[in-house]
Amino acid sequence: MSFASNARAEMARELCSERCCSRAELAAALLASGGVSYRFGPTPRYALSVTTAEAAVVRHYFQLLKRHFDVTAQIRTLRSNSLSGMTRYQLVIPEEASEMLMQETGLYDPEALFGVRQAPPERIVGYACCKKTFLKSAFMVSGGLANPEIEYHIEIAAPSEEFADYVIKILNYYEISAKKACRKSRFVVYLKKSDDVSDMLTLMGASQSVLTLQNVRIKKDVSNRVNRQLNCDSSNINRVMETALKQIEDIRIIDGELGLDKLPAPLREIAEARLNNAATSLAGLGEMLTPPIGKSGVNARLRKLAEIADKLRSGENLEL
């Protein structure tokens, strides 16, 4: 199973215990799945259904309807050619229960288009527990979650801009900043920061998924630190080698133009030490001398050799 499927299955295992939360959850599921159909006639009639990609999710809503509304729905299996033969699951609600459920979820509004609200009224999602349940339900039905090893991304596809704004409003209530985009005439609410993704999963009750995400993030952080250190070490080694090669080049010019035996003893000693130990650090070179000297002393002698080499290159008069 994918990371997203595992998260949805984890959420689906928990059935809300409060009637208020069940209304918010069912409202989100009906709207997010596009499961409210209007049937023309002398009186408004509605056909309700919830369609999802996960069997565990459709069973969740079957149990919710049975426990909180005493409604027994029918589960159907759908196979779509347009989705590469992907199997989807549909929960079909009996028509005689539709009017009651439209009232219970607050989705019926005679002043709205076809009498259907695009987002539930505040009385349905007024409590904090109901807000969390609404968010969880919207994600279970139309949410997406990327594998954190690849990227941090969570989203909820919205059937309307009003629904998308409602989801953003709930996330803002919990101080989570979400963004909205329109893709092929459908709106999407999404988050891309690892902390925000983690907070949203926590709100929706996916504690195991949060632990998985945190473990991946820790591994990434450690790996990035190791890579930065390796790159830093490699850069330092390259810089040291480039400096040593330049020093050796200066010493060879002095040897060819002047002869190392013409140098003062301290300069001749460090020149010979560098020629014979190209990869040794300044501190290491200092320990080879008699008596040993510190890094700054070695550096001063090598700078003096560089000045002599520059003068020899330019043909300047040289005094030792």
C-alpha cells in the first residue's frame, strides 16, 4: 500500500462517537465525492452516494450511517476504463433516507442552486471536534499524500471554490497556512512544508503516518548533514592540495633559478619538507622541522618562499 493509502486506512479505523461529528463527517464525504444528485420533480428529491478509491473508507461510512443514522446503505464496486481499470467503491444511500440526511448534514438550502449548499453551515462544523472530523473526511474521500521520501505534499481536491475556501478556513483555525490552486477546472487545497503536513495528519488522527513521516524527515536531515560535511571536507582537501601544489611550484622555480642551497637554513628546511610531503598539512610540516614550529610559523616561511618565487618570475633584484 502507498503512504497515502496507509494514512486513509488508519483514519478509517476510527469511527466518531459523537452525533455532531457524524453530521460534519458525512457532509464532507458527500460534498468531496460529488455524491449529491438532484432529481427533478414536483418536490425536490436527492440521490446520495459516497465514492472512494479505498474499500476501508467506504466501509467506514457504511458503519457511520448505520450507527448514527440507522441507515443501511449498499456498497457497489465500480471499474473505470478512464482510470486504467482502477477499482472504486461506491456507497449508495437509500432514497428514502436522502431528505433526512440532507437536513441532518445541513446541506439542504432552498435558496442555493438546486437546494444544495457547497459547504455546510456553521452549526454543523461549529465545534473543534467537528472541524477535525470534517477535515479528516474530506481527505479520506478526495485527499492525496505524497511519499515523504520523495517530497512533502498533502492535498484535498475540492468540488468547488467555496468548498476549498471552507477547508482553508478550518486549517487556518488551527494556524496551518494552506494554499489553493485550480487544476483543470477543479480546486485543490495543498500544503508543502513538512511541519504543516505533519500537523494536518495529526489533526486528522493519523498518528502512525505522522511517526513514519517524522522518521523519514530525521533520516533526510541526517543524510543532508552528512553530505554537507563530506562536501565541506572534500572542498577543504581540494583547497589544501591546490595551495600545496602552488607552494611546490614556487619552490621548484627557486631551485631552478637560484638553488635551494642559497636559501637561509629555515627557508631551505621548510622548502625541502614541502617538496617531500605534498599532502601534509601546515601543522604536520611544522612537526617535521628541528626544532618543531607551529602552523603560523610554517605559513610565514612558505609566504616568504612565494615572495622569492614571484620576484624570480618578474626578474626583480633579489636579496636574501
